[in-house]
Amino acid sequence: MATDPAPQKTSDLAVLQADVDTLKKDVAKLLDHVQAGTINGARGAVDRLEKQAEMLYRSVTAEGQKSAEALSHRIEDQPLTAVLIAAGIGYLGGRLLSR
């Protein structure tokens, strides 16, 4: 009595096909998980950069305001000097632009 190898091969192919299908599903799930992790990581980085940019903007704005106030006080303390400096810059600017 000889056993027929055809049913055994068909059974092995069916098992192999099922394993391949399961592997495809697992790889798809893994890719979805990696994609979600990458997106979440990118969002976190964007949030951190946004906060740092906002802090830098506030710092630069505050420093600019301090400088403007200091310049304003200096002009109020020495108005003649400020007028002479402005006149000198205007004269030099006019001379340079007329060329």
C-alpha cells in the first residue's frame, strides 16, 4: 500500500500559504505601528521647536524693547547730541545716494 504524496503536498502548500498570509498581516501591522510612532515623534519634535521659537521670539522682542527704551532715554537726556548725530547721518546718506 503506497501513500499518495499529492494530498500531503497540497496540505503543506495550504499551511505555507496560511503562514505567508499571516506574515503579510503581521508586517502590515508592524509598518502601521512604525508609521504611527514616526508621526508621533515628528509631532513631538514640532511641538518642542514651536515652544523654543516662541521663547526666542519673546526674548528678542523683550531685548529690542529694552534697547528702544534705552535709546529713547538717551535721546531725552542729550537732545542736542541726538539732533547732531541725526543731521550727520542724513548728510552722509544724502552724499552717498547722490552719487
